[in-house]
Amino acid sequence: KAYQAPELAGMFSSWQVNVPQLYADIDRTKARQLGVPITDVFDTMQIYLGSLYANDFNKFGRTYSVRVQADAAYRARAEDIGALKVRSTSGEMVPLSALMKVTPTFGPERAMRYNGFLTADINGGPAPGFSSGEAQDAIKRIAAETLPAGIAYEWTDLTYQEILAGNSAALVFAVAILLVFLVLAAQYESLTLPLAILLIVPMGLLAAMTGVWLTDGDNNVFTQIGLMVLVGLSAKNAILIVEFARELEFAGRTPIQAAIEASRLRLRPILMTSMAFVMGVLPLVLATGAGAEMRQAMGIAVFAGMIGVTAFGIFLTPVFYVLVRSLTGNRPLKLHGDVPHVDASHAIGGGGGASHPLTPQPAAPLRLPE
């Protein structure tokens, strides 16, 4: 049923029950009558059919292990088991054929245990276009329909960690944004300027989820890690504009003039740093081989989100800055110390003789009557 579920892909299990085996049914009553301990029967089969470590010896400067085992010719057929003999409490040698019945059967290749219980492992993942949560729901539905009474299932590895995390992603995002807000509020000594920076964060998350959707990805743990990274990257680009606009306001510009000039002057640094980061995560997007799914999930989220933040931030951050400043009635920003230095040549695009509001103007000569 799991193979046929549309939410699941790559389902497989190493559990096989069609491996030829021999089943030895010991007659415990007869063994007790003949004075043969059951443990001696098991030890005999272990020594002759398997092996038993005896000791070590040194020769030619090397150490060799000594193991006791029947020769291959005496353990090649099922009938050879009955020819093995075990000593009874009276000292007589009793053949195993008198104590057990060996029948051919089929069974698992190996016995697997999880938390002390015999288990069969099932591995797989979500199909393209489905999230890990939808895949988990499909497994729960199939298990409820097919598993008999007394048989249960448990999650492990990455799925187990996702279930432990639960819906804490929303709380983590809220705490991350709150932390960024508090740091910026302390830096600018304002509760409104950080809003101009943080309002661009949803645009980055929207761009990231759009990239995940276009690539038929899912919102897993690694995608959420990429979204957490985007919170800081989105704020970083917006800070470049808001910080410079703030300095321009200190120098006498209006909020609108400061926002326009800051976005123009900081365009090249934003594009250079953003494109460098985008090219840096490109190997994650194009990852192949073992573990590529995890690297791609994180890389696609960061790659698409960073492109969206760069495209939206250049145009929307100045708008957010002007809106936030208008909400406060364009009150003068707090300033401690001297006015920050703004290079006038950069403000007017370098050189030229035209005057500019930021360029210091010479005072008019004072004329006194004769």
C-alpha cells in the first residue's frame, strides 16, 4: 500500500521473510528424560555449526586466534545437524536427531531490534509536490488500515526530529524577528525605524517559498533553516539603506529626499554583496550525490529568498522608511554627538560645481556703512 500511495516515493525495506532456513524443534520432554540440558544442545550447535573462540597463540611474530568449528564437510547438509552429539549428565553421547526435528522453512535474513522489540525497517520519503507532514499522515493512515492488533510503528531519524520539533518553527521565527527588532531599537534608539527594516522580511520569505514551490520542494527542516538565515540577510540589505537615509536626515534632508538618495547611493553595495552571496549558495542548489536533498532544500530557499530580497528591498525599503517616518509626524531623529559625516561629493554623484543642500555654502560678505 505504501508503494501505491501518491504522497510517498522511494519506499523500500531491508526486511525479507523469504530466506530459506532450517527450524530445529527440540523435544524438551525427551531431553529431560535423557538427562541432556537444553543449554548444552544450543552450545553444541553453536560450536559445530557456527564457531567458538578458544584462545590465541603466537607464531612467527604474529598472534592467531583459535576457533573451534566442525569441518565444512560435516555441516553442509541438514542431515548433518542430527549427526552431532551432545553429552548427557550420565556421560553418554546422545545424537541430536534423538532430541529434535529439523524442518525446512522460510524466515527473515536477520533479526532487527528497535528499543528492544523485533522490528522491520521501512524507508522512504515524500513524493515531489508533497511535504514531509503529508507523507507522515499517509504512513499513519496506511498503518491504521493494515497493521494487525499488537503491531505498532515508531518514527526514527529525521522524521522523529521533525515530530519532536512540532510547530515550533513559527515560534522560532517570531523570536528571531523580535531579537532583530530589539537590537535595532537599541542601536537607533527608536521603536519605529526598525520597522522600516523588518517590513522587508516577509518579502524574502515569500520569495523563498515561491522558489520551493517552483522546484516542487517541500517545507522541511532544512527549508526552515534557510528561512531563518533569510531573516538576517533581509535585515542586512535594508540596514544599508535605512542607516544611510538616517545620516542624510541628520544632515538636513527631508525623509523622502533621504530615502531616495540613500537607495541610489547604496544600490551598488547591495547588488555586489547580494550577488556574491547568491553565487555562494549556488553549489547547494546544484548539489548531487549523497545528502543532496538536504543541501538543495536549504540552498533553494536561501537562493530564491535572497534574489527576492534584493529585488524587492531596493524599491520597497525606501517606501517603508518614508511610511514609518510619516507615522511619527517626521519628528527629528535622536542624535547624540556630532552630525555624522556625509561626503558631499558622493551625495551629488561626485565633482561638479553645482551647489547641493549637503554642500557647505560660503557665508555672504558682511558690508558695513562707511
